[in-house]
Amino acid sequence: MDKVKAWDKKRTLDFLLNNAIYIVLLLLVGVIIFMDSSFLSVQNFTFIITQASTRMILALGVAGLLVLAGTDLSVGRMVGLAAVVSASLLQEPEYARRIFPDMPQLAIILPILFCILLTTIFSTLNGLIIAKLNVTPFIATLGMQLVVYGVASIYYDAVGASPIAGLDPKFTKFAQGTLPLGPISIPNLVIYAAITTLIVWFIWNKTKLGKNMFAVGGNPEAAAVSGVSITKTIILVSVMAGILYGFAGCLEVARTGSATNNLGNGYDLDAIAAVVVGGVSFSGGVGSIGGIVTGVFIFQVINYGLAYVNVSPYIQYIIKGLIIIIAVAIDTRKYIKKK
Amino acid sequence: MTNTNYLLEMKDIEKEFPGVKALDGAKLYLKPASVHALMGENGAGKSTLMKCLFGIYLEDAGEIYLNGEKVNFINPKQALEHGVSMVHQELNQVRQTRVMDNIWLGRFPSKGIVIAEKEMYEKTKKIFEDLSIHINPKEKIENLSLSQQQMVEIAKAVSYQSKVIVMDEPTSSLTEKEVEHLFKIINKLKSQGCGIIYISHKMEEILKICDDVTVMRDGKWIATQPAADLTTDKIISLMVGRDLSHRFPPKDNIPGETILEVKNLTATYQPSIQDVSFNLKKGEVLGIAGLMGSKRTEVVETLFGIRKRAAGEVVIHGKSIINKSAQQAIKNGFALLTEDRRQTGIFGVLDIKFNSIIANISSYCNKLGVLNGKKLDGDTQWVIDSMRVKTPSQKTLIRSLSGGNQQKVILGRWLLTNPEILMLDEPTRGIDVGAKYEIYQLILDLAKKDKGIIMISSEMPELLGITDRILVMSNGRVAGIVNTKETNQEEILRLAAKYL
């Protein structure tokens, strides 16, 4: 009997530990609601998922690289580059301080595609450096972070070195608009994030690239001797990441209405943090889209919720930092063999 | 030029790595519908030759013909597409993914860009059924036992429907029953006209399953003969280039009084060891035998304090002690040479000096915690001299030494801690025949110096050759302890199966 009890106790403890991150978050949300019950509203929920949308897209990009046992520190600067370039090309024709006053009004799709192309080139370069020159991803993308920031800043300086505003309303509406669906209206951003998530889920789970990505991240030698090209896989995943960064950068500027070269600063670490909280392993080969969605959502709830109840931003940093550490410590626990 | 009677011809293959001529005129001729053993000591170039065939390495010179056609694969993908597949020595698997993902990796069945999950499952099931393998294709690799993982690798190599299948040490983690199963698979492949290149160190297997034997030494081709004309001794003498009538040094250690008593040792995290009891005498070599998975390693690891123990007592010289960590164990006079040299033995990127002194580091510190360089040099030199390590200098990186010399450095590392009880887990694994003899000699010399030695080994002749007593583990429990002089392989195997 005692043995059974001890076993149950152990199982309960295991369950609690394995789900500790969710328990902590529920408690946190509980405390926020307790402090201000108005937190629990449809409007707040809409705010949270809207804000989470661009982060979701970035997280999906960087998550692929993490599954490859890599990382990407250049995400934020790629967002900045896409933001300044797209903003400068998509200003209202009537805007007094238009950077290119004589440029015809472009269909918004063209600058967006151009920015996606730009970030994809830089991201592909990351991939080439990692795959061909065997530079560790941390260093390669740290370097690329500086390069991309430099490029974005030079451009920003060249076009006037002041916040690029007066965006084409079609462009801002592209991000800020909503899709009415009966009594509720769904923000466009949420729709984009949802579609992107579905596409990336499909690639991860249903295509060769997805399978190869997990194989290369899990055991590169095994992948190589099975005829998988490691170089090709790394580059394709980098291309996918670049596309997502560019898209997210354009959405981010359209959402906020103006851009400087510093837009996106720190987004990389936010994205990586959300992804690892969502259970993607830093050592590669492990991760799921569901986990990433959860991770991103959790972070946004904390961000928004803590601000909502007026917790000092400095304390918010501490709470977020602890959550990252606890989440990964608990996650790692599952993979450590007990001796 | 070419003789189309052969399925595969490898002629005068040369391959040079920085500082080493790994292959020097190596050759191999494989007939269709035959099993061809490729033999040689570790470092003889067998795996290198196979990696040249498979496109993992590119040979510097030489020619390869497949079905009389000249080929030159630049990557494994090409080799696989031309009907050459390989069971790798290291289990090359993506542990986090499912069995079927591993089998079809690099050639997933798909419709357009979508992977055909169902087809993949059905095909895997079919392959397993054909080979009578009972593994769920949807199970994750990490949840399989080592031998199941190996069977998956074998099934994968077979599934390419290749004409040439290379098996590099395919039986290293298989039980005898599974080896039989593998032999059935091999015979089936043979009857379908496949040529199989079989690399193994297990002589009995070679003589049982193989038609021809090619022996290599130092990257060179030495001989190719029908297996029927060969004996174990003949193969060994071809491999080492000299007659090795004395595989073991003369045993002249004399066991004395009991120094260690282990009573009912049980590990915390089961399945593991249960109720293990034995004693060890001064100057004695106690062998531990057992099948794969019989928890032999767990015995020494629990003694050494790196596995948690739930119950049991360890008594040294009449005093009960508890090793809760490796540090404590070392203080109590234990030393453990671990099983997997590359993973837990050597610091590959560091030099011999570092590798020699690391377990004993605190004894080189003065009061301020600064290391005494002269003493470090002196002790490193002692390791090199007394263990007869062949190295140009103390500064040589340990990974550039042969397996045998690496093992000598690690043995020396432990002797510097001045242990009373030396636990050696597979001390001669991956070491060539000549170096094995030297390790045996070192072990016996240590016994003569009154050390108590526990030696785990999977090689029966070695246990019978140098131990005084043999403890046989079966499924985590002690199946029996026998006197080496009065036992034989059959008795040990019978004991090993006692609790299965």
C-alpha cells in the first residue's frame, strides 16, 4: 500500500513539475485578474492576440533555425531593415515630407515583396555562412545582426534620418484593419499570423523539408549518410526564416505607423525566448508548432497583463527572465536521464 | 581490365589524412551472392575503405567498379542511388524522431511536396514483416533498446534494395538470439544475389557466416582467402602480422586478503542492479560478465557514486563507506575507467598532459591553489613511461593517438590517484590485438602490486584469460560467481541467461 502511495505522490510531483510553467502562468494570470478583474475582457484578449501576431511570425522563423540546433540573433535588425525600406516606399503621395516625392504611388504588394526579398537575401547569407563556412550560428548571426543594422542605418540616414511616417493608408489598413465576421471583427494581423502558422505547420509536418530539418537538427551525421543534404536543408530553412522576417517587418511598421532604424531592436531575444518557453530545444531536433504558439501567447499575456495592472517595467523584466529560466530548466528535466 | 564476375571491385585505393596514410593500396573484390568479411585491427583502414566506397570520404587514388562499371561516389546519396547501402558502426539515427522517419530519411515517399505518411507506415511495416522484426514503425527511436535500434538500422540498409550492403560491426549490441536473426536476414539477402561486406571483430561470427575473408593491416591489403580455409588463429596472425600464440601474458598475481565487500547493493532508478553482493581481494582480478543490458556497468557506476543507490552496504577494510559522488569515491581509493572512451574518457581536444593529471588535480595545488608545473610534467612523464604510451610529446593531443595509447593514458590517469580498487569497464574495447596484450600486462602488473581489480568485459576469452574469478550478471542480478580456472564459456553463458 505504502509503495502505491509513494508512487502516486511521485507521479503527482512529476506532473506538477512537468507542467509547472503553465501552473505558474495560470497563477500569474489569476493574480492579474485578482488585481484588476477588468483584465478579463474580449477587448483585452483581442489586443493580446493582435500584438502577438507579428511576434508569432518571427518566432516561427527563428524556431526552424533552433530546430536545426542553430539560432538567429539578427531577427530584430532584419525587422528594422524591412520596416524602414517598406515605410520609405509606401508613404502617402500627399504627405509633405515624402522621401521620394516624385515616386508614383506603388501597389503595397511590391514594396512588401521587395523587403521580403531583402531579408531573405541576408538570412540566406546567414545560412550559407553556417553551412558552407562552418561558422557557429551564434557567431554568424551575431555578425549579421551588426551588418544588417549598419545597412538599415545607412539607408535611414540617406533618406533623412528622421522617423519615416505618413504611411499610405492602404498600407496601414493592411495591418490595422479588421475582417468583420458576424458580430465580431477579426484583426487582419491575427488572420495573417494564423495563415502563416498553418503554412509553417504544413511545412514542418508534411513536407520533406520539415522532416529533413528535424533530422539535421537531431543528428546531422545520420542525415548525411541517409542522403540528406545538410547544406541545402540549412539554406532552405534560412530562406523560410528570411521570408517570415521580411513579412513581419512590414506588418510591424504598418501596425505602428512609423519606422526608425531602431525598430525591431531586441525582437530576436523575445522571439527566441518565446520559442524555448514553447518547448523547442536549443540542442536541436525537438519542437512543435503548437508549443511555439503557446510560448508566444504566454509571453504576450505576461507583457500585456503586467503592464495592465501597472507592474513596473523593471519588475516585468525580472519576471520574464525568471520565466525563461524556469521554463527551460523544467523542459530540460524531461530529457535528462536519471542515474 | 575488369572482371565482371565480381559485383564490386575496389582497386589500389589510397587515402591520406594529415599525418597518416590511412589506405595504401587497399583492395577488395566482392562476388555476387556472397558474404565477404573485411578484417583487420582497429586502425587497419576497414572503415576508411568502406567510407571511400560510400562517398563519405573521397579516395586520393584507386578505382572502384560496380558491376564492371567505374563509379566514384562523391556523397552517400549517390552510393545509395547506385545500390550500395551501409549499416554504420556508430548508430546513425535521429533519436528524437520515429522509426519510420529514420528508415525513409532522405527518400520520403511523397505526393507532390506532401509526405505520404500512410504509405510510409505501410512500407515500413512490410519491410519489418519480411524481416520478422517486431517494432512499431511509429515508436520513437529513443524509446527503443540498443539492439532494437541496431535492427532498425539493418532493416533500413536492406530497404534500399541494394546489391551491395556494407555492415560495419552490425552485431555489437545484439544478443545471441538477435545475431541468429541477423544471420537469417543475411542468408536471405545472399540468396537474392546481394553481396555483403561484413566487418566484425568476432571471429566465430566471421567463420560461421562468411564465404571469403579479406584481411587488412596498416591500410594495406594483406590477404583474401575463402573462410573455409581459415581458422581464428590464422586470421589473427594475418591481422597482426606475427604469430600470436600467446594472446595473454602469463598470470602470476596472487590474490590476498579481502579488501572490498559489497552487500545487497541496489540502485535507486530501476530497472537497474538489485541485491548485488560480492567481495574483492587484494591482488585479484575479478571479471564481470553478462549480456548486453545485464547492468554490468551499473554495478561499477553505483560503486563509484555516479548512480544513486537505494540500499546496500559497501565495506572497505571492515569499514562501511558511502560514495555519493566520484570525488568521494576517489578519496576512498576507487578508480573507474569508463566504458565509452570517447564520450566519458578522453578530453579529445586537449593534450596528454591534461588528460593524465585531470583526475588528480588537487594534489598539484599549493596552498594558494596554484598548480605546480614541475610536478605536472613529472607525473605526465611517469604516465607516458610506465604505461608505455607511444607519443611524440606530452603536448600531443590525445585524439591523435591510437585507441590503445589513449586507453593507456587514461589508465595512467587513474593510477596517479593511487587507487586501491580499480574498476575497468571494457578496458580493451576498440583496441587492436597488439595493444590489448599490453593492457593485459598492465592489469596483471597492477594486481601484483596488490591493487584489487574489477574488469567488465564482453569478450569471453579475455575474461577467461586474465581474471581470477568471474561474476556473472543477469538482468541486474548476480547470477553467480565462478572461479576462472574451473569454468568455461558454456557455464558463463548459462548463468548470463539465468534471470532473463
